[in-house]
Amino acid sequence: MRKLLPLIGSHPGGRSAMTCRYRCGDACFHETPNTSDNAYVGDVIAGALSRRNVLRASAVVTAAAATGAALTGPAAPQAAAAGAGTASSTAATATRRARPARGLRFPAVAPNTADAVTVPAGHEHNIVIRWGDPVLRGAPAFDADRQSAKAQAGQFGYNCDYMAVLDLPGERDRQLFVINHEYTDEALMFAGYDAENPTREQAEIGLQAHGLTVLVAQEERRSGRLTAVPRHHLNRRITGTTPFEVTGPAAGSDLLKTSADPEGTRILGTLNNCGGGITPWGTVLSGEENFNQYFAHGDQADDPATAARLKRYGFKGGASERKWERFDRRFDVAKEPNETNRFGWVVEIDPFDPDSTPRKLTALGRFKHEAAEPRLTPDGRPVLYMGDDEKFDYFYKFVSAKRMKRGTSAAAREHNRTLLDEGTLYVAKFTGDSPAGQIDGSGKLPEDGEFDGHGEWIPLATGTTSHVPGMTAEEVYVFTRMAADKVGATKMDRPEDVEPSPRTGKVYVALTNNSDRGKDGKAPADEANPRNGNKHGQILELTEHRGDPAAGRFTWNLFLVCGDPEDPSTYFGGFPKDQVSPISCPDNITFDVHGNLWISTDGNALGSHDGLFGVATTGPRRGQVRQFLTVPTGAETCGPIVQERRVLVAVQHPGEVDGASVEKPASHWPDGPGALVRPSVVSVWRTDGDDIGV
């Protein structure tokens, strides 16, 4: 039998210390901001299995062994527990003879450590756009030795992350992209960079390299190749200095007012943009995540309440990593204490109107937003699902009070731009089905054979009405984490991206990892988080009551418990584990037209580079994970988009390996030796021109 794949790195998952430093300000190595005594979802999940499910699974496995049929969904828990049992082995043999699910019929890529984008046999790829490539009219070509803030303001930003693609009416073979830029790594951007003494120009370049890019791309008809169209009239850069309008119930709050904005309605810039979503009315949402790291002197609060709020959001004392406070007072908490409250929101962009003012949406709450994925209720009201990407933080949703208007008329557009300003903000509370005593931290299934349970959505605020005792509505929106603490929300293991299935309506939540689970003074394993020292993460599947996104309750189960298939603590939707690709640290997720879930990883802890994986969510192949690509040394796979004829990924922070610098690169991707390593967007297609995975 194959040996377990090696665990790597001392940081969570397989991240380098350099990535932790620049992306999130070493959040995992600081005190966990959530010190409430709320229940942990891991404890909840550990009690979710029931004996009736074990019996049901056993019956199905026995039938599969007798008939030679492929193992199906209900048998999954037993298969995971049985391992080398006769019935399970018979089912696995039958499954080996069957083809993968439609959309996943490609030669699976093996785990590897190549300094390249590795794609399946019979596929090719190209670079769509790199950091520094021109986007706007007048922007120069990238020159590593002659960077400037003015040039960067018109060029593609750094560390591309979430991507949205929209149709472009009237322009044949063209598509409109909106792409986030999460953070900058100055050590890989500037030759001779001195982290203790950055220059003003370097700080200003960094500000301009954050934010978002709106970009038109040209597609090649006979392949999946895409090429950026620079200087198109819809192209746009939104940066760390772009003016934003504040909307929703906290707009104008005293908590948002600063010396530069005494009205509390206009904010400069967006930072650390991570996941997002496309609204049904054609705008794009983007979440501000690890914003706390950009601010200095977070320990210099003038009163205990402010100090507690800053601590809950992870603000620290001393200088910031990038030292922007030396050149812009708004990043110094001691000088502008409310500026911190102006980040951590979901922002909304209208990509079809380059003159429009982007908006920060206060009705959606303020926390480390990883995603903002919408769907519609049966009566046409938008609902957004949102994760707070921090160990032991929470999962939220927002239900609008208004119905969407169809069409693109001026009246419809004006109405729809208010949909995310009025409604109710909720936080999730999970309950498991199994006794907590059946969870021992090893990942062993409880007696009922499934990690599952039920839950409720606890309201936090509706418009100007707070549902949280002791907090005003404005306080709920600005200090949402503290409101969720008060109502007893369930602590999760880094809830990152969220994606509702367009076919079933089930909501999938990526829980990336939590190496602190089970440590002294930390929460032990539970039903939703069944392993202590969880380096690999899991995918949770949530079903709203009667399929209604506005429902007040739901059921849930664990769809995947990630890691090495040889590890008995892993679970792949019930699919035989000898037929799946190893997967670790799920992060961004999306769906293809066939209903398969695609998962990109962040911090693979199994000794391989990060990658992109597809997995069937229904039918006899449910849980069969298949790896589609891997990314270069030090890189993370982000923002996947799976179209019929192409797959797109954002290759973030290539070469971000401990000790790397411009002078000592750890990667030569994408342009080879002698060139600066550059985060880029990649398009992949089949060489025969056929659809992906069919």
C-alpha cells in the first residue's frame, strides 16, 4: 500500500511564512480574535452521525457487492469507514470500470512540484494577462526597473484572486472580466527592497497594485485561448485610492467619520480583496478580507471599548508591514481611529459603467469577507452567503427586503442598485446529530455514519433595527463579529468561499483548515470539524429548509473531509478512496455547466503544489475528486472559472517561498530566468477544440 503523503511546513497547511506575512499579517500566529465561549462547529459535526445511516449504508454496500454496481451516495460513509473491506473493494472495482462524471473526463494530473502550470494531457494553456501589463489608455508596458505609482494605476494589479466573467453584448468573441488583487509582496516586486525603510514611491505603487481590474478579453474561436484587450473603453482600474460611496444603514454613522470624511459617506480605496460574486442584475461583488494588517498602532485606543473592538478584528500594535502610515495618516490608528472601520466590507462594482462610483455595502456587515455569493428567493429577492475567513469565526447570510426588477432599463438599474442596502443580516448556528463523545479527534465516523445535522439562521439586524441586546444597529453592522459572539453563533474553521449549486440550490462552504483545533486551551474536535490539528480542511454542504434561501433553518452535512485518501480520517462523499485525487486546503469554489463542484486549494499540506480539482456532487460518482491542474512553485490557485471550452485560474503569489527576493527568485514563472516572477491569469483548453471533460 502507498505510504501517506508527507506533511510539509510549520505554517498552517503548506503555506510559506512569507505568504502568511504579506497576505494576512501572520494572522494564524497571533492570538485568535474570537475568545467567546460559543460552540465550535467541529464539536457540532462530531455528533452528527446516526446508527440508522450506518445500517442504510451497509445495506447499500452489500447490494453493490452482490450486483457489481458502482457505489452510490448513501453508501459513502460506510465506504469511508470500511477501507479494505470486501464489499467496499468490490464496489471500487466496479467503479474503476466506469467513466468519471460528465465534465470530469480528463486525464487527472498527478501531484507534483514543477515550476509550471501543469495541465492534463491533450490540453494547452496561455497567459491572459500578467501583473503590470497595460490595462488603460496611456499605461506603459511593464518595466521592472522603472515602476511608478502612475504607471501601476493603469496596469494590471498584483496577486490576482477572484475572477468574474460576464457576456459582452455587441462584441463578438469578447468577454468582460472583473479580477481582484488581494495583496502585494514588496520583496518580490522591488529589487533591493528594505522592509524597514520602504520609499514613498514603493508605498504608493503598492496602493495602486491593490483593488480590482475590469478587463475585456478576446477569445480565439477554435480554442480556449484568451488575450487581454488593452485600452478598451470598459477597462478600468480600481485601487487603494479610488473613491467609494458608502451605502446602507451604517452610511453616515459616527463610527465611519474621519477628518478627511466628516460625513462618513466617502471612503478612499479597497484593500485585500478576496472572494466575490456576480449579482443577477449584472454587477460584481468583492469582499475585503485581511484589512487589519495595513494599519499601525492598533494598540493605542483611547478607551476600553475601542480597544476590545480593535482586538476582535485582529489589529496589532507597532508599525504595519508595509509602513504606509509613514506616508498616509489614515493608516495610523492613533491619528485616525475610525479609518479601520471603513474596511472589511463587501464592495459592489458596475463593470459596464466605467464612470460609476463603486460602493461599500454596510448592510452586509463588516468582517473578513471571503465571499459574497448571491441567489434569488422564489419571489425574486436576492440572498447573499458570506464567510468570515478566520479560525473559529462565523458563516453569514443577508436576505434583501426588495425584489429584483428584470431588464436593463434605467429604472430597473436604479432600483436594483438598492437591493443590498435593505434587508436582514443573519449568522448561522449549527447543531449536530451525534453525541460529542463519539468524536475523538481522529476523524473516525460517529455511529450513525454521517457528519450531519441541522441549524438555524439567527437575525442580527434588519435595517435600522438591531436584534442583538446591548448593541445598536450601526454597531451590529460595523462590529458584526461582536454581534455574532453575543447571539451564540457557531465557530467555524476558516469559512472561505461559498457557492450555491445552480442545479440543486445546495450551498457549499469551503472550510480551509485549522491547525489549532485540539491544542491546549483551544476547542477540541467536533462533528463539523472532526480532526484535531486539522491541516487539510473540509467542504460543508448546506440545504435550506424546503429549498428556500430565505428560510430560517437548514440541514447540513460534510461533503468532503480533505487530505490523503490513504488517511482513514478522510472522506470523499462516500466514493471509494482509491479512485480520488489527494486534495488539501480547499479555498475558492465554483460550478461547471454539468453541476460539478470545482475546488482550488491554498496551502496544500501534502507535499505537492496547489491545484484545481473537480468533483461530482450528485449521482453515482458523487465525491470522486479529480485533479485538473497544478500551479508553479510558491503559488496558490485562485478564482477558478469553468466554462464549456475553457478553464481559467488566477495564479497568485508565484515564487512566494521563504527567503525569496527579486535577487534570489524561487520561481521563474511565467517568463523564464532573468524576468521578474509575475502573478497572472491563465486560460486552459483542449487541443482538439472539444468541451472540457466530456
